[in-house]
Amino acid sequence: MYCRGAIKRRHWAFKRRRISLTVPPWAFPWGGGKGPRGNRGVTKRGGRGILGDERISQLIKRFRPPYIRDVLRRFRSGGLAAKDASAELNLSRARFYKLYASFLRACAQRNDHLWSPGSSGGAHRKPWPKAVLDLVARLLQAKPPCSYSLVASEALRRFHFQLDRATVRRFALRHHLAPPAPERKRPPVRRWQTQRVGQLWQYDASPHRWFVGQEGQPSLLHLIDDHGRLIVGARLYERETLLAHLEFLNLALLSTGLPLCLYVDYHSFFFSHLPQAHTQLAAALAFYDVSLRFAPTPQAKGKIERGHQFWQKRLPALFRAENITDLAAANDFLDQLRRHHNALEKHREIGSTPQAAWNRAKKEQRFALRPAPRCPWWPYVFSQRTVIKVSPDGRVPAGSQMLRVECTPGTKVTRCLHPNGDISILKDPPQKGKLPVVLLSTRLV
């Protein structure tokens, strides 16, 4: 009987003998398996296997073809398990099976004795330019940190240097710049989309602390096409007001066109609790045959909610990195980011960029948008309107002044406050089939 120590010694002696028998001398490209340099490629359990110099990435440079063919023949005959065969060649399991498939094709053609693994041609990856390295490091070190997709997007936008978000992630992990990963929750509902561009636009506002270090929470008005995920408009306002909504929709509809429907929530700007009544914003949209559809829950309009998360992860970090602290500069920068995202960033759900999906739907005649009409009522429809009476002396209030109008005292007129501060006095409210009669128009200084 053997004691436990004797059994261990016999076990390790057998393993050493097995290694020396199965590995021929020419398997070591640095000159043999013995001597002061003989164990440079042998690892215990770390790495991918037990043999081969890990500094040499290509298999044909680590081992000679006869040895590789011998390992594959032994695996084919059942003398080696896949785990042991891949370990002897210092390969991953997936790479080993690709190599074995190539060897089997050679066996089928009776050329297995001539088969040899090919070489990749070497590493041709170019180093990153210094400007790109500085930008990536600066954005990853921002507080809050920029997302990996944002860093890749900025490298492409500023320097036309193509990066993948996975490449940025590996760079951040290698240089200890990666933030702790948040916990991901599984989506609770199944996603769907409309069949045509312009059939439904999702619209919402997102108050958020967009400027790090400032107390206020400006509102981001955000409009996205449900079919192609194209961001039709995104703009920051100091507060969410009726004039902000009117200006934003005015710009978006003029530049893009009229959709069939807007998907909104039950905010008082859109929904009236009085039966058969419209809010002023809903009435302005209905004047041009744009319907409103109300989402029962925030989860029901998930695309726009995920769009809010998209901007909330990017804008605060980017504004801080670029020292942007006012709304005018932020909106100019935001418009550049919006156009870049639509044109060049591939959306994961649809498998293409939003602009490409938009163009493809238009080419296939899946396009429900209507051009904005050349209507004389347009600037007055998208204004904040109130009904006032002409005073006995024939004057009406315009800001802090009382100005005279050519109208009978006591007559009800419509006062229009435009988003840019202009004030117009109309004889009648907007009506289809009639032309506006402007009694007064002025600009506040």
C-alpha cells in the first residue's frame, strides 16, 4: 500500500512523463522544451492552455504543421477530448472547432497530410491619434461620465474616426476609467411600431438637471417618429410652458411636415377634462388635422421614455466637458448631436440608422407625412391666444402699453402672443375658409 504522499508523487511524475512524451521538440519555436528557456510557454492552469508562447498570437507561428495535424488526428480518432486538444494548441474551444472543420475538409479531399493552418496576415490595427485619445480620456473622466456610445459618437463627429462602443469599453476597462455598471431591468412589455413614417410621433417633455452644478431643471421637449426612431426635434427650454410647446411644434412641423397623430400623455397642455373641449394646443393641432392619442401609462410610450434616458446619459456629461452653461449654446450643440445621431448611429432595435429607415420607408411609399401648408393663419394658430375687449377709448393692451385699434369700442378681438414676443391683434379667431384681419402687430423691445 502507498501513503498519500507517495500517490501524489507518482501522479505528478506521470503528468511530467505524459507531457514529455506527447510534445515533440519541434513544438517549441524557441528551441526545445528543456534548458533555461524551455518552460517559457508552459502554463499551469491560467490562459488558454498548457503549451505555447502566449506572446505569439498566430497558431502557425507557435507550432509546426505536423504537430497540429497530429493533435487533430488524435482528436478525430477519439484519443483526445476537445478540452485537452484545444489546451494543447493553446486555443479557445470555438477556434479549435473552426480549425478542426478546416482539417476535416482537407481529409475529405485526401489532402490531410498537406493541410496546414493559415495565417491572418499579422496585426494591422493602427494606433489611435493623440487627439482621439485625449478626447476619449476626457469624456470618460467627466462627472457624470459619458457613455461608451457617446464617446464613440463624438470621435466620429469631431475627427471622423470610427470606433465601436465595445472598443471604447475595453479601453476604459484597460485604463481603469470604466464607471460601475448599473443594474439592468428586463423590459416589462413587448415593443411594437407603426408601419409608416409619420403615422405616429411620440411627444413628451423631460425636466432634468441638464447642467451639472445648477439648481434649475430645464425641460427638454422631445419628438420622435415611432416607425423609424428618427428624432424629429429636441430642444431645451427654461420651463415647460404653452409658448414653449407652440414654438417647438411650429419649428418641427415646418421643417419636417405634418404627421397623422401625436402620442402624448394626459398633461393639461394636451387633455381637457371638459367633454367635447380642446386645449389651445390640441386645437392648434386639430386646425391642421393632426390628432392626439393619449398613452394610459408612461410604459406605453416606451420609445420616448428611452429617448429621455438617451439624452439624460449624454447631455449633462457632454455639457460639463464642453463648458456649456446656457440654453442658447446648449440648443445649438443639441441640434448637431440630433442630426449626427439620425444620420450615423445605428439603432439596435431596427438594425439601421434612423435616417436610413426613414429614407427606405419613403422609397417604399410607406410615408404618411404631409407637407406643411402655406396657410396665412399659421403664425396665429401657433400662438397663445386670448379674447379681449376694446376699451371705450378704442385701445387694447399690448404688453405694458395701451394701443389704439380701428375697431368699435366693446368689440371682442383676439390677442395673439407669439413665442418670439410679438403681439398681434386679430379681428376674428382662426377660421378655415377666411383670411386673417390683423388690426395691430407690434414687437416688444
